[in-house]
Amino acid sequence: MSASSLRVLSLIPPMTQLNTPYPSTAYLTGFLRSRGVAAFQEDLALALVLRLFSRQGLATLREHVHRIPMRQRSDCMMQFDISYDRYAATVDATIGFLQGRDATLSYRIAGRNYLPEGPRFASLDVYVDPDDPDGGDPLAWAFGALGTQDRARHLATLYLNDIADVLREAVDPRFEFVRYAESLALSQPSFEPLARALAAAPNWVDDTLDALTREAIDRHQPQLVLISVPFPGAVYAAFRIAQTIKRHWPDIKVCLGGGYANTELRELAEPRVFDYFDYVTLDDGEKPLLALMEHIEGKRGASRLVRTFLRQDGAVRYVNMQEADVPFSEVGTPTWDGLPIDRYLSLLDMLNPMHRLWSDGRWNKLTIAHGCYWKKCSFCDVTLDYISRYETASAELLVDRIEAIIAETGQTGFHFVDEAAPPKMLKALAEELLRRKVSISWWGNIRFEKSFTPELAQLLAESGCIAISGGLEVASDRLLKLMKKGVSVEQVARVTHGFAEAGVLVHAYLMYGFPTQTEQDTVDALEYVRQLFDNGCIQSGFFHRFACTVHSPVGQNPEEYGVKLVPLPKGDFAKNDVGFIDPTGTDHELMGKALNKALYNFMHGIGLDGDVRGWFDARVPKPKVPRHFIERALYQ
């Protein structure tokens, strides 16, 4: 049997994202087809949501609510039951609106008389016009007179969240649109919690996923199924899918890969994983897949597999025959053929124009280069292949791929998903797009380095750049130097301001809880952030708590960062996050609440003139940052 006679099905398990396909299966399917393989793909995450959040799905959900004694029903369940007829009458049309199939429905939704409104709608109370805090429609200020579509999408998103709350309380407490059953897999040293969940009687969500899996297998009749798991919140469903396949089609080979395996399963030794999966592969999938297909066809022995775990004689074995990886320039063009690109949901969780890009709109995801050209940041997994192996392709080839994707999807929006897109490649790409008169809208992640001059920012904007994101992290020059970020606060201010002046939205990734970070560092960081918002340098941001990983420089050499690692519990399953003891003793949990509250308000233009100490519940030191530091950095 030649390689081209194998039928391969790649699956996206719940949950990843609902507005656009996660790109891993598109890359693998495009690559396999370029090698003559009959390759197919399906997004079971989207399929599951569309089946649950339908008129028939809500009827089943109501049956589950009615099985719960009245005295045990929550407010959201009671509201859902009382308003059930309205939910049943509106759900299919609302899903169609979020898919972009019925724009005229926005007028009815925006009028606030069409959708039933549950507890989630209370969040609208935060949208108060600072110039008119006592009156008017709270959404009128947030969206303006012409924002009917956006207003309706936000209301429809709240409506879906209300239904999801009912589903969580009546059927499956682990259900989330993104982090589905995440605790079963996130840095979980033992397989036991996941094993117990998989052995438990299936609930309605499990049964629905089982039915969708069987339908997909019946459609494509694969010999090999690839399940790509990017996040811990997709692991439980991935195992449920594999469980279904093994129960009904034991001869089909099932392989697990993706970002979760690459980071958390590098020391996998749990044999029970292979009751569900025949193979687990690490890092880029192209070369392991070529070897695996030859193995399945009997052309290659198990000892010649590449970066692959398997079970032999009851024990887990890792095999890695050293072979050159497929060059980035030869991985082919991703294809979305087989994915229902007209059925994804453009949700609008947050009104901030930059923040919403992650859940709003159908973006073609594409990589400009493999790996990171900087690969020095001490919080990053710089020892792993997806960071450490840096490769580029020519701008001409990248634009060829862009044109092919536009021709296939009819969509001209692109999200470049690099860890940090290199400035030289972005410049060459922009020039090639302009030379060939290819019109796209694009956004992506960069490092706020001095190479991004105002002139380059303007060029990127002319080529279609609408937004960029980058890491400001701790917003402290001392800590930025410690984490080897290679930027300063002044430099970040100038780079972001240059993009903003070019009409490009800017999102800053922010961090707290880094080793040796004090209360003073935290307060100063928030003051820097306030000034960046106030001076129009950034329009969006997100604070996340620093997590030490075993593959990062901090995890590898904690003494260099003044901390001591907490010994990891013994286990043979996942391994990634590692606890540490910081002698500074800062209460980062308390700090984090204030940081996120302040940032939420800054993104809505609230509190930019105030003293940042007002966001903290406890007494904190006065900022040492000069009040006009950023302004002087921009105009000196």
C-alpha cells in the first residue's frame, strides 16, 4: 500500500475557539495532501456547540433542568425554565445571526425585546457613560448610534453565556466554551482524575460528542485519526473521542499531538493513555506523521519512528530516530477544505476594539516563521522545538500561500500566529503584499523592539495591519532585564505609540508575580500601564499571573532568579507548571485582583486620571514613577 492510499482524518476536539478554526488540522491536512495522502478534517468543537445550542438541544437541556428538584434549582435555571418558550423560539435564529447569515436580526436583538435576559445581562450595568452616569441606555455610550451589529452581537453572546450557565449547573459542571474540564489535564501529574472521568457514566454532552464522532468516522472511513490538542481544556474531550473510536473501530489507529502534548507530555510514562491512543507525537507533526504512516503500512519498524510514544509489552516507550524535519518552506499551504467556515460564531465578549479580535471574526491563521528569533525570555519554553528552531520562508512564498488561502476561503482576514513575528520578515511581507496589490487585513504578535520604527509601523499599516500584540510583561526595567526581555519601558512606549499613530490597535501582554517582584514593582507597573493608556500608546491589555514551567530558564535555573522550586509530585502523566518559593513574600493574589480591575476600567477609558493606589483594597506604597514619564519618553 502506497502512502497516498491511507485515509487520514484530523479532528479538532472541544474546546478550542468558536469564531475561527484552530489552525493545526488545516496545516496537517494541507501538508498531507501535498504528499498525495487522502486527508480530511473536522471541527468537533464547533459541531458540539451547534448541536447543544439548538432548538432541539434546548429541549433536552430543559428535560435535565426538570430532573432537578425545584428547591435545588439556581436562579439561572429558574429563569431559563420560566422563559423557555422564548429561548426555544430564538436560539436557532440567534446562532444564524452570530454566523453572519442574518444581519437584519440585529435590529430586533439590539432593541432588547427579542432575547430573554438572564443573570449574565447584569454585566451591562458596568457600561456607564462617565459624562452621564445617571441616565440613558448603558449600551448607547459603549457602542454609539451606529453600533447596531456590535450591540446585538454582545447581547447575543450574553444570551449564549446564560444558556451555558444552565448547562453547567444542570448537566456538566466542567463545561466551558474554552477551558472545558481543564483541571483534569492542566499540569496534572496523575492520570487518575482523567481516568475516573472517562470511566464515569457519560452525560448528555458526552453522548452528543460520541454521536458526532461516530458520524465523522462514518463519513470519512479513515485508517488513521489525528487528534490535535492545543490546550488542557481540550484534553478530556480528545480522550472521549478516542474512547468512542476504540469502542466501535478498534482497528483504526489514533494519534494524539499538538501543543498540550508538546509541553506537558514530554515525560509521559502512563500506560493507560494507550488504551485510548495508539501513538503520541511531539513537536512539529509533519516528520513524525510521515514516519508513522510508513509504520502503519509496514514499511518502517517501530524502532524507526520519530518523536513518538507508544506502548510495547505494557510499558511506554519513546522512539526518536534522528531525521531532518520538514523545512518550513516545504510544509505546504494550510487548507480549510472540510471545515464549515460559514458556520463559525463571531462572539463579542468584550467591547474593547482590540480585545475582541480573539473571539470576533473569521481569521485565516498563518505562520510567518517557525519558532522565535529572540528565544531568550526567561519565562518562555525556550528549550522546546516550537520556540528554539527558528526558520523562515521567502516573502514571495508567504504571499503565494496568502493568495491560495483567499482563493479557497473567500476571506481576506489573517491572524499571524507566530510567537513573535520578525521585523525583517514583516517588512518584506508588507512590501510584497503592496507590490502585488494583495489586499488583506492582518494582525499578529511582535516584540516591542526598536526595529519597529514609526516608518515601519506605517508601512505595515499600509499593507493591511490593523492590530498588533506584544509583551510588556512586568512593566519594570529591573524585571524586564532580569527576564531577558530585551526591551525597556521607554522603548515599548515609543514603539507602541508609533503603531497607534499609524492607526494600528495595540494590545499589551502584562504579567505579575515574576520572581522577586515586590509590591512597589507592582504599583509602579500599574502606573506605567495607566500612562500608556492615557497617552494612547495601547488600547488593550491582559494581566496574567506568572507561572514557572519546567522548560523555561526560570524552571531550569531558579537560583539565577532568586527563587527555590517546590519539588514536583511524583507522576507519570502531565508535567509543566512548577511551584516556587519567592523570598520577597508579596501577596500576588491580592495584587492581581487590583491589576485586573484597573485594567478592565482603563480599557473602557475609566480612571485614567486617578491615583493607581485607589484600585487596591489594601494599603500599598506610592508609585515611584514620575507622573509624566511616558509623555516625556515620547516627546523628548
